[in-house]
Amino acid sequence: RLEKLMYKNIVLCGETEVKRFLECLHLRPMHIEFAQQYIKSLFLVGSVPKSTVIDILSICNHVTCLALVLSTDEFALDVSSLWCALDALPLKSLLFAVKIDLASSLSTSPPAFTHLTHLDVNDDFILNQPNSGLEGLATLTHLCAVLKTRADPVAVMRLINNTRLQLLAFRVDVQHIVIQRFLEKHGLLDRRIVLMPIEMTNWSLLGQGEMLVWELAGELVKLPIPEDSESFA
């Protein structure tokens, strides 16, 4: 029983760890059935080849919580295989940091993401154009994106106008007051906005708490509004 609990949340760093994990998994009888039943959260980080990413996603195809923080650029030319692999998963939460033109891909050939409610995208350019593609993901209730002062205010407003969103978090790499002034200047004030650090935290540093960041951000939204600010937490 303890072993099965250990497989619930998997964190793998780099190609070597992923391949060793797959090798160990293949030693099990009915390894696909085992993965489907017990592996529910998966975090892949570092240099993992495209084919290996697709392989592990095809085996661990019942994960509901996934993080992809990949340094490979193999998906930049063709992301269709990754979208297909992700659409085959019953994903509810996705942290996506992959080297692709995300705004273009979401606008032209977006994944279905039928069950996805929580999305964290690490893309410095996603909000630089009026159409980020994020506003078209109809099932989202929680969204986190990188916000810089060069962002297009229209792109931010489109996210704010999404009434389905319960929480709109922005990762920032400058002092919060700088972002606050940017938002105030363009009339982008909303109680659902939370500002977060630019760094993404590995689940293993949170005691495998893959949803902890969302829970903490959600608590900020519930806090009383400070007297000197009505815009965001």
C-alpha cells in the first residue's frame, strides 16, 4: 500500500530519471494498468526528449495534474503531438513551460482541454499581443500567466472579462508596485488578481503538494480588501 501511495505524485528531473522510471515501470506485470490506477500527478522538468515525453504521457494517461517544465526545443516546430497527448489525459491542472509560440498555437490549433480548470503558463510573450489564445479555453476557473509592463492591455482585459475565472494570477519579475501602476494606468483592476513570484516551485519542495500554490493564491483572493487598494491581492 505504501508503494502505491509513493506512485501517486511523480517528480522526474531530466532524461535519465524519466528513462529509469519507465524501465522500472515496465518491470511490473500489467504496468500500464498500474500506471493508470495509481499515477495521478506528474512533474517533468529539464532536458527530456520529445519522444520520451510522449512515451511517458501515453503510459501515465490517467494523470489529472501535470507539470511540464522542459528545456528541449523540439516542440517548437511542431507541437501537434504534444497537444494530442495532452488531450488524451483527463487533466484538471496543468503547469506549462515549454519552448513553443504558445499564443500562436492556442489561436490557430488549440488543444481541447475538456476537463482543465487550472492552468499555469510560463511564457514571457503570451500577453504581448491582443489575442493570447488563453481566453478561448472555456473550462478554466484558475489561470496564471507571466505579466510584464510591455504586455498588451487588451490581452489582459480579455482575461479579466472572462467571468468564468475565479482567480487570475500573474507571475511578475519586478516590484509589485510597478505592476500595480501598470494595471491602474490601463484600468485593469479586478479583485480576482493575485501577483506571484516569477519562479515556479518544484512540487517536491512542497512535500509533493501539486495544488498548494493554487490553494495559497485562492486564500489571498478571499482576504479582506486592503483600504489602500481595491485592485488585487
